[in-house]
Amino acid sequence: MGNIAVHEFIALDGVFEDPSWTFDYGFEEKMGETLWAITDRSDAILLGRKTFEMFAPAWRDRTVEDDPGAPFFNETQKYVVGANEPSEEWKNSTSIGAYDPDAIRKLKDENEGIYISGSGQLVRGLLAEGLVDELHLFVYPVALGKGDKLFSEGVDATKLALQTTDVYDNGVVHLAYGPA
């Protein structure tokens, strides 16, 4: 069975929505190395519809010269939850329809590693079902005060076990969790 690894950029108060606020902190090479290690173990990408709609125009025309992550995002098979039909706007993209934990389990059986970025609603569902194997939080030293939070009001308690930490010179802390 494959591994699902989630990566989120979040503020101290849990906001992850529209991470353009992260630009103020820069992107350190060591952060890129951490993300590369996560994506390098993945042969599929799973995204919620909203994140897919943001990622497709941002990544589909990028080359390795623009961003070293471009080949991974553009060449890797992408599965989209919540989309009604397969998308032609970003190659290697397939809709898997409405959220269905059994469909996700099937994807885990068919892939060695599945990478998720953003997609908060999807991630909350996967956490509730116990389907997330790694949760990588890149916590930025800012409280935004408003915006969609990864763990929103009313979510059941989610117990996790800390696996590793990294601290970067820009003040960002990487916390890697697994199932408790």
C-alpha cells in the first residue's frame, strides 16, 4: 500500500488559505530540499478541485528553468477530487469524482507514494479517515487573524505523532507528523 504525504504552508494561527503571504519570508534552499524529499517518494499527486484550479494555470507552462519542481508537477499523474470530468487543462490529470475514502484507498494500493499540497477540505477528510501517513506543516512566523484554517471549527480531535522537525533561517519551522 502506498504512502500519502501532505504538505501545507500555514500561519501560526492555522491559516493556510492563499499562501501568497508566504512570499514575505522567501523560500530557502533547505525548504526546497525538504519538499524535494517528499515529492521524490511520490508517483502521483492528489488534489482537491479548488487547489487543482489554482495549481493548473500556475504550473502547466512552467519549465525546469522556471522552477526545479516543474517536471514533478507537470509529468506526474494527478488525481482530482471533486471535479466532475477529466480536465484537459493540465496534462496527466484525471478526475476521480466526489470524495470517496474507498477511491482514495484504491489509489493508495495502485501508487507507491501520493503527494498532496493545499486541498484543505480533502486533507481534513483524509485525516478523519486515517489515510494520511505524513503531514508536513511548514509553519510561518505570522498570525493572519483571518482565512481558512487547516483544522477548522468543529473538526474532531486528530492525534498525531511528531516524526521530525527543521528550523529554517527565515523563521519557518517544518513539523513532520505521522499517525499517533
